[in-house]
Amino acid sequence: MMTVACATDDGSNFSEKHFGDAEKYVIYEVSGEGEKYLETMENITVSCIERDEIHGDPVKAKHVMMLLKEKGVQVLINRKFGPNIQRIKIRFLPVITRKTNIEEGLLQIKENLALLEDEYQRGANRKHIVLT
């Protein structure tokens, strides 16, 4: 079982923006049996950090990581990640999906759970995963 944060702007589809720029995160617990919705949280870093900050701002990455770590999140999934992917993979497993719909992305997580759990266990040496 893994706790997964899905980046979204509308609650149903993955954000077309980078993970850290999404309006909110929908958090699920995913196991071999399926997924369980836990909560939706607003991405408060979007309004707190000025838009003209440096692309890949480490302060922004730190804030997003703190928000999600408090919720026990292990996996981050979206269609796009920015330069901060190098920072966040130290604490989380970033998963890039080609799906647009969150439900389809969660099915990918479920189908690849063993692979994702193994990669997550690599700790700071983990790499991001691309699911097509």
C-alpha cells in the first residue's frame, strides 16, 4: 500500500502544469485491491510564492514537500514535473503518467505497485518512473 498525491486543477484530471504549480492535490491510499480517497488539499504554495520566482525554485520545492510529507505521501503523480524533480525524488517517488484522467492514473499505480514500492525503498537513490 502506498499513499499517492495526484496534482490537479479540476479534481478529475491531472494538471497540465508542473506538479508544484497545480492548484490542489488529491490524496489516495492505493493497494492491490484498489484506491481509497483520503483528502483534497489546496496547494497554498501557489499563492504564497511570487510567480516571477526562479523556475525550479528550491524554496517552493521545500514548501510543497513539507505539505505532502505531513500527510504521509510517498508517491507524486502528474503529467509534468519541473526541475525540482531532482529535489523531490529524495523524499518522494515521482511518477510521470501519460494519462489525463486521475482515475486512469491510479489504475496504473495499482498495476505497477510492486515496481513502485521497490523504487521507493531505494531512498535518496530512487529515480522517477514513467508510466505510459
